[in-house]
Amino acid sequence: MKKNLVFGSLVFVILMFAANSLAGTSSIPNTFVSGQIATAAGVNENFNAVKTAIDDNANNITSNSNNINAKKTSIVKDSTGTIIGTLIGVDKYGILTLMSSKGYLFRVNKDGNLYWYQGSTNYDSADCQGNPYLEAAQSVDWNGVDYLYVPKATAPSFLRMYSNKYLNGSVFCANGGATSPVWRYLAQPNDPDITGVPNSNVSMPITIEFQ
């Protein structure tokens, strides 16, 4: 059985899972006051109400666990019904981490933009010139201008960064090497035929299809 979730803002995914995890409430049918004689029937009725609420919550927990286990695959589609990728996770800001059909990691934010995976692109020359490097292996990234990817089986390089291109409202290039060398992966211009990730925004709203 498949269940679909359609939304235009990715934050609703988090809210949906949070709501499903809430416990139910119970109401006690009989209230006793000081000096009142409590009848066995009234006390038993209260106990039964509590037991019913506990059993109901236990059933809900079991049902939620079964649903989570059953939803081993979550397919993400754009507004045209085209499969974007498989859902890997959602962060607190509603940004989806996806795996493309070609096996590459990438992220999509709540506006449908291909979100930068590591936050910046590192270059081995000043003024964001020279070879670009990314932090994550086998990933596709966007720095506000360039769509880049790290090919599979690319070995990391020991790089002393000279400049960084990043997006913060607009695109910036910051010069200055790192205080110590870091491991990075040499990147190339993204090729959608290889990565399965487009060089464009995702058409919203998107659908998450639980299978």
C-alpha cells in the first residue's frame, strides 16, 4: 500500500511525524471528594478508563512502529510526477536529503532549490579560480552559481584552501587559505545524465510517496 504526502513547504514533513508520535489523553469518569465514600463500581470504572487509555497508547506506539518499518522506501516526485530521488532524511529546517536514481546525494530546500550540500565550494587558487573541491563524496552541490558533482570513486585530496565560494543572500568569494590542509574531493560541472540531478530548481509542490 502506498501513502502520499503533498506539500509546498517541506517543514510540514516534520510536523506530520511529530503529530503521529503524540500520546493520547484519558478522562477519569468519577471524581471523589474528601469524606465521600468511594464505591467499588466507581473505582473500578476509573481503573478501567486508565487501562483503556494505556492500551490505546500502546496500540498507537505499535502501529507507528509498524508504519515506520513498513515505509522502507520514500520516493520523492516533483509537481509533474517525475521522480526526483529517494528520501534519506529531513533536517529541522525542512531541507530534504535525497539519493538520486544514479546514486548521488543532494539536497532540496522548501522553495525547491537545489540546496548547497556543504555550504561552500573550495578552490585551489585565489578569487575562486582554479579547480573546485567539495567536502562530500559522491554528491551534487550548488554554490549559488555553479552546479558541481564529485564522480564516484574519486579519492580525496589533501588541499590547502585558497578561496571559498558560498551563498549568503548573494554569492561571495572569500580569499585566504586554511590554517591547516583539509581533505576535499575534486569536483566537476554537474552532468544530469551521470548524476540524475538536474541543473535547475525542483518544480513545486513535491510529493513524498511512502511505499
